[in-house]
Amino acid sequence: MYYLGFDIGGTNARCALIHHVDGQFKIITSQKHSIRGAQTPRDVAGVIVRVVRQIPAEHHVPALSSIGIAIAGQIGMDEHTILNAPNLNWHNVNFYDVLREALGEDARDVDIRIANDLNAIAWGEYNFGAARSLPSLLAVYVGTGIGAGLIIDGKLMLGADNVSGEIGHCKFPHYKAYPCGCGQTGCIEAFAGGKAIEYRILHDIQTGVVSREALDLGEDEHPTARCIERAYKKRLPYAVDFWEETALALGMLIANAIAILNPHGLLLGGGVLEGCPELLALVVGHIMDLSPRASTEKLQFIKPTLHDDAGTLGAALLCLK
Ligand SMILES: [Zn+2]
């Protein structure tokens, strides 16, 4: 059985061809294609069609079993419609129909699945990564935004509206002043997501709370989570407070999720957490302090192992979810 998976980001489409043989999944190839400047649904479908025609032929694949597509956004209950994908600026797009039309007679009998990128990433880590043997997994990612994927009894949990895992939009009264990209206020993503972290630093520079020199930032250098991580290591009081506050917010959020779900595994990933080990250590400390004692007896902390490939590999196996 051969499966093709795509992870459509804001600038790249990653893809992977998987072969399932003798009970094992084998990655035949994984590639990256630029979609910069080609972001209408029709354009992205065009990139997928080219790959569908090219890669299986190059690797002498007799027949594809399925094509899976991961997209950063909310996917409708029909699993065909992209309700909202802010990075691509797609709203209420029936991408399944666009892709079927673009494929024409190619892949006519091939199953096509579309899923939220974090669900695909969690599914990829669950099937290929370190979480493989666990009955349940909560995967929380702090990158540009904050999201999660949840696997219970070996099944990806999708929810009544296909939007399980929107953990970044959990509300806390402290964050009422921060408007979120979702249109609401009070979301933790608007305070502790990567984009929000950058916004908070810029605001503090502009209002004189901290200087560029103190953060070792060049005149035109854009502040990111990594500059706080760097300054935290030097014990700059501003960075210590910044990371303490951010870690408490994330730790409390995840501890609350653990209190509700009691998962066997907790995978913490995403650009901010993977790029900032000091922040990650603080977050883990708060998770252990704030989770109910009984909920962490069997809890295993799991490191992401697939990084940029998790979404494509998970997307390729969406038909097994
Ligand atoms: Zn929100």
C-alpha cells in the first residue's frame, strides 16, 4: 500500500511518499516545494497535481491508496471545506472539490483526506515517532500560534465539529487585553504564542521597558522568542520575568488539559518550545506543580522526533485515523 501526504504551510508544501509493507511504514521520499506567491486554492491544487503525477511514477508505484493533506486552519465537518486558513487567506473553500477537479482522471479512485495540520502532526508522531506504543497522547505545539492534537485509544479525536485541540483559544481573564487572530479576546495564544511573544517584546522596546542593546538585538533585527531565551540564560531580569510569566501561562494551560484528559503521553513541540529549552524546562516544572498528583502517575513526557516531517507523514496516513 502506498500513501502520499502533503503539509501545506504559508510558503512551502512538503510531501512524502510512504510504503506500508510487512506491517511497517517506510518513507520512500520526502520533499519540499515552494508555494510562495502561489496561494490560491487552484494554485496549491496545481502543485499537488504535479507531485501526484511525478513522484509515484518516479518510484514505480503501481497504485496509490490515498492522498492526505494537512492545512494550518479549521477544517469543516465534511473534511472537504477549509473554514478558515489565515496563513493562506482561505475562507470557506471546498478544497476537496478544487483538487478533484484539478486531478481530473488522475487519482480518480484514490481516497483524498484533508485535516488540520496539528492533528496531522500528532498523528504522524503517534504512528512514526516516540509516542508509538501509547494508548493516549496529548500533543501541544507552541509555534507561531498554540494548538494541540489528541489521540485516545489509538484514534485521532476530531470532536463534534472537527475542531478538537484548539487549546490556544482557551480563555483566561488575565489576557482580556490581548486581541486574538480568532476574533475573540482572552485567548492564551494572544499572550504566549510565538507571534504574540514577538509583539510583546516589540511593544516593550517601543515603550522603553527594555532596550534593543539589553536584548543584544541589532538595529533592524526582528525580536523573537530566541532573544528572550538568550537573555534569560544571562539572567537579564526582564527576560527572567518574561519567561516566568509565559511559562506559568503555558504550564497552567497544559496542567488543566492534563486534569481533564489524564493522557499516557504528553508531547511538547513547536518552534518556540523546541527552540527555547530554558522556557521548556520552566513549562514542564509548572505542569508537574499544577497538574493533579493522581493525573501524572503514569504521564510520560515525549520529545518530538519527526520535526518538519511529522505533518506530511501524519497526513499520508489520515485514511487510517
Ligand atoms: Zn483566539
